[in-house]
Amino acid sequence: MLPAKAKEFSKAGLEAFATYWYSTLGYVYETGDSKPMMEVTDANCGTCKNINDPVGKWYQPGGWIVGGRMTVHSTTTSFVKAPDGMYQVVLMTQQSPPSFYNPDKSLRTANPASPAQADILMAAYKNGRWTAYTIEKLTGPAS
């Protein structure tokens, strides 16, 4: 359930919203149910569709996933509205390694543990609520 703080139009509210969004992402991996994530996400979020569709479909034929829980280590935002109406939050996130199981209970793929990584979440506050529009991995300069 969306925490009260994540409903506020404030710096703390935006950071709480971003943390909540990542908890809903972990929930998709753990259950195959993307409804909580998509309730606070714009339908045109391409990154979200690329997560939501394959993960949700994995559960449909009877498969399941172990792991995938998201941990947010930190959130940072300047809480400055961009010309497009978006606010950005930079987060350090880490996902517990997901393992994908087939309907016959055989292991299909076991992803290795990965270090925490920087992500950026773009959100807008409209009609009294935050909505996530874009979530991307931040990468360093090309070498």
C-alpha cells in the first residue's frame, strides 16, 4: 500500500514515492502481479513495460521466480521541476538475484548477485499524486 508520505508533494514525498515504486517492482518479480506498480506508473513507460511484460508472462504458464526483491540504499533529489513537468530522483538500488523456474519445477535461469547501481526515476505530480514516467539505469561514460 502506498505510504502516506509518498502521497505528499514535497522532497520527502518524492523520495518516499520512488522508494515505494521500487518495492512494487520487487513485488512484480516475487508474485507476477504488476497491478500495484502500474497503478503508480504512466502506461507509456517503456522501461516499465520491458520489466512488466516478460516477468508477468513468466508466471502465466505456471512458472515462478524466487528472489528479485529490490533494496533502495539511498535516494537523492534536488526537487526542481524540469520544463517538461518532471522531477528526478537518483537512487542506489540493488536486486536480490532472481532465479526463474519452469512449470515442471526445473531451474531455467539463476541470475548472479549484482552490486548496487544508480538509477534515475522521473515522476510528475498531477491531480494530487505522483506518477512514475521513466526509470533508467545510470551508466558511466564510455571508455
